Amino acid sequence: MVILVRRIYDFEPIEHCELSVTPLYSLPPVDAKGKDVESLSSYVTRLANAHNLRINHLFNRIIIPKYNDKLLDFNSHHINGFGPLSEVTLSVLEDYTKQINLRRLTMSRFFNTLSKMKLLKPNRAWCPSCFDEMKSNRTIVYEKLIWNITDYQICTEHSCKIVQECRECKRDQTCLTTLSTSGYCDYCKSWLGYKESNINVSDFKENVYKSNQIEQIFNYYEGKEIDLEKFINSLRIIGNRLTREMKEANFDVQFSNFQKYYLKKIIPTISSLLSVSYNLGISLIDILECVDIEDQLDNYEKKYTYNYIIDYSKFRSHLEKASNLNEITSIVKLASELNSSKKTLRKHFPELTNAIKEKNEILWKKGYRKGNQYHHKNQIEREKIRKYLVECIESTDSLSIEKIGKNLNVTPQTLVNRFPELVHQIRSNYLESLKGNNTRVVGNKEEPQHDYDYVEVNKQLLRIFNSIIDEPFYLKEIAKEIGISQGRLKRNFSDIINSIKEKNEQIISTKKRKVQEERELKIIDTIKLLFSQGTYPSVETVDRFLDFTLNDIRYLKIWRATLKELGIEKKKCIK
């Protein structure tokens, strides 16, 4: 009978079938290509959540033990690049999940083309409008790889800025944390998606252009490798055609670095390439593929005011003013102010630049520092300071060492080190003068004593204590209302201040408990609604209907108890 089935349906007996068993779920990446491709950090987060694992457990127990000698201390955002952390993670996950297309979730396609330096943002970044759209369409919530690129600042699809902090708690998000969940804050667990207001594109022209170029190269090189020889040839043509003045005037690229690019000594950063693309008006794909570079440069040179004429009178007057100033002046700073280079200044104005250089050397020998600060090698300045300190001692008006230091533009510690006896005498006189004044000393600073009615302040604090019912009243607000510092309230009215603090804590805990109860009811209602519609209420499915995540032990207990109450058996993939 088995042979007959094989002949008709071309089946094999079960003992000859090759079953693929994987240590981890064979979770596929989100089916998106080009600019919408998922990042590896997002995939790791979803994989850990599918196993109900903490992300640090996934790394410490599965990934690190296999490649312990290669995995050093790296920041979590490096996982989306092409360094050791991403290579090790890809190798382990491809082996354990049998997903062979995970390499496209990193920047490895640009390994020989772009430098790792400043390629990726150090913190987690996202488009709130994209998150909101994913949730409203009930698709998988994930984080795009393109959001992590440093120069990608605008989401061109929704015309809004890429953000890096939670709108609720105002905290930056790390790329991967212990309890990371795609679309939710790592700290307050609030939903990160919302409809962001559209920006005025004309105000962010350069940022929009760079974001468009990054999206284009992601779409163009989907499943396609970059021809390195074409790219080097393109850089060589640009380097040979453009003059030094044009490069230094318009591009954020040093002339020496530009030469090293096409000599293969260094790899250009994505910021420098985008700057060249923006200023030349040549798309990044054309630069990478070397498409009509000569013709496009001809058009650029026609637009460019090529006759770079130096305004000698302007340059000379600026340098003469600098040479007459009684302070050290940098030639590099002067060149930047004149939108030129120090080599150009030295070539056309050798006498003035040499005079500025000699003046700088003389000032340094005299012990000059920026802001006329004290220099211990300058004997003249030392004598002036000694004379001023003696005058302060003999004067009837006592000054603190801090105020004297500000007057002399010298730190108090320098005065203590150089003139200990004089400083000791000044401090003694100052402390004696404070005894008759209405001030007191806290550390090295004086604090004025304000007259206030102790009984009246006590009544105001009691009134505030009795008025606290639903909302907490913090010490900062109390001090502002009464007009007394927080430290003085703590010292002189410690009992009632502690009572107010305890009452505030009770109100905050009550609020937290109410929020907790409301969330528990939402979880139960959502599970019952899904069950009545014939949908299995998994953790991921329930999350889509809530404005918070179930990635919490308390919420998971309620989820399990509700399933048990409804008689729903848990699937094997849920622990």
C-alpha cells in the first residue's frame, strides 16, 4: 500500500524524510525590501519576545558562549553595522534559525564602500508616524534599518522628523535593552507611535535630500552588490576635475582626505559622500555607479563662480587688525573667518602672517593666556595680584576669595596655592565681617538670612498639608509659594515636611494602583473580545489592541489566568 501511494503522489515513507529541527524558532524577518527592510536589532527583539526570553539571556546563553573569544565589548547599536558584533550575531542566528537571508538586515552590503565611523546613531531611532501606521493596519510592528543611519533625519514618506526620545518620559532609548519591545518605550512602556505633524520641506532642504539619497541606494542595491572599481573611478574623476578652492569652499571634506579616497587609503564616510552629492547635484547612485560624472561636472562648473578672486583690501585690513590686537590670534581661525585657507593667506600675505606669528610667540613668553588669565610664569602679573590682595586686606570692605578670584579672572585654588598667607588673612577678615551682618556661611559660600515669621510659615505648611487630596504637592513648589529655600524648610520644619512627603507618596501609590487595575481590566476585556471573535489571544495579538505592552510579569499572570478561566489551552510556542 505504501508503494502504491508513492507511485501516485510521489510521497516518501516517513523514515526517509529529512525534517528540519532548529534550536530557535525559524522566525522569518518582516517581508519588506529596500528602504523598508527590518533591522537586525528589531529581529533579535522579536525573536526574544517570541521565546518569552529577556534579550540579555538570548545573548549570554546562546550567542556569546559560541563565539566568546571574538565578541568583545561593543555598543548595542553596532549590531546593525558590519563589525564583529553583527557578524557573530548573524552567524549564530542563521545557524540556529535556518534563516539564510538575515545578512540583508545589516549594513554589510556597504562593507567596502562606507566607513564605520559615524555610520549609525548611538541610540534607538524611529518614525512615530510609521509606528502609528503599522498599528492601525494591524501589521507586524518592527524597526527599519534605515532609521539607524546617522544622516537619515527625515522620513520622506510622512514628511516628519526621526525621533530618538520617548514623548512621555523624555528619555533616549538604547538600541537593545533587557526588556526591549518594538514600538514601546524601554522605560515607561508607553506606545511610541503617533501622528507627527508634517515639517516644512523648504526649511530642511539638505536633510530631505540626504534622506532621499539614502532611501534610493537602499532600493537600488537590494540584492545587488556595489562595483568598487566604478566607485573609485568616480571619485578619481571628481578629485581630478575639482580645484582645491572649490572643495574647501563647498564641501565638508578635506582636500587630503578626498585624494586618499580614490587612492584606496581610507574609506569615505556616508556624511562626506552625501555632502559631495548635495553640493555637486549628482545623485549618490550615479557616484557609486560612475554614471555620466564628466557631463554632470561640466554642468556644475558652469553654475559655479569659477573665478575665485581674492579681495586683497578686505583680507589685508582683516590681517592688520589681527596683528595689532594684544592677544594670541590663530592663523587657522583667521582663514576660517575669511572663508579661505591658511596656505592662501601665507602665500599672498607673508609679511602679515609672519608678524602675527611673532606676536603670538612674544605673548606666550610673557605668560599670556586667553581671557588674560593668570599665568604663574609671569612675574609681573604675580606682583599685581599680590598688590591687589594686600589692598583687599587693608580695605574696610571685606570680599570673599571667590569674588576676588572673579575680579582677577583667577581661580580661588590658584590664589590659595600661590598666596596662602594673604588668602588666610582675607578669609579671617571676611568671616569676622559676616558675624555682624545678617548672613551665614554654608561651605565656602555665604547665604543671606531672610527674616520670616516661624509661626506663620508653620500655618502655611499645615494649610498646604490639609489641601493635598488628589494631587501631590512637591517641596520645590512649596518653597516657591512660601518664598523660603528647600534646604531651610527641611532644617527648620522637618516634621511637617516629612508628613507632606509621606502623603505625596500615598497619593502616587494610589494613582499607580488605579492605573494597574484599569490595565488589568483592559487585558481581560481584550482577551474575551478576541475569544468571542474566534481569534487566539496570544501575547502579540493582545498587544496590538492595547496602548501598553504585556511584557511584564504581572500582566502575563493575568493573561494566563484569563486563558485558564476561559478554558483556552496555551499554544506550545507560549511559555
